[in-house]
Amino acid sequence: MKKKSKKKEQIEKRERAMIEGILEGSPDGIGVVVVRLECGCRKMAAISKDGEPASKIIMYRDQAESICDKCKEDNGAFIRVNESFIHWIDPPPSDEKQEEIYYKVLGSPTSH
């Protein structure tokens, strides 16, 4: 059990490093959209205060030279998304603005 939480912690650290790198290269970015796919690959991009892209989309897989073959084939199809969220810079925008950008970028949450 401890091994699993340690692995998750490491992944989060690497993910955080990617987020910081994306923000550093995106002066207009107020947050980074993170999309985690069921295969373990990630898609990330900075967003502007208007919810528009502020960077290119970056796809990567932890401790791998490349994204998986499935992602190469379908570019990380929406149907394979496990989790998605926006990591906001400090200070984050107002709750209303966050919600507005969230819906613009990721759509409304749906239940399966």
C-alpha cells in the first residue's frame, strides 16, 4: 500500500514540474488544463484569462520516451479521459471566472 502512494506522489511531483514549466513558457497563462488518460498519458496546455489556449498542447507519459501507441493513433481521444482539471496560478481568478473558463475549456461535467 505504501508503495502505491509513494508512486502516486512521484507522479504528482513530475506532473507539477510539467505544469510549472508550461506556465513559465506561457506568460499569458493563468492556469494549465491537465487531462489524464486511462493509459497513463497526459495532455496539458496553458490557458489565458479568456479560456483560450496560451500554449501548445503537450502530451507526455511519465518515465517514457514517448506517448503510448494508442495516443499516437487517436491523439488521446476524449472517450479515454480518466480525469481532467485546471491547475490555477496564485492568486486564482474568482470562482465565477474559474467556472466560466472550466466550462469553456472542458465542458460541463457529466455523469456516466
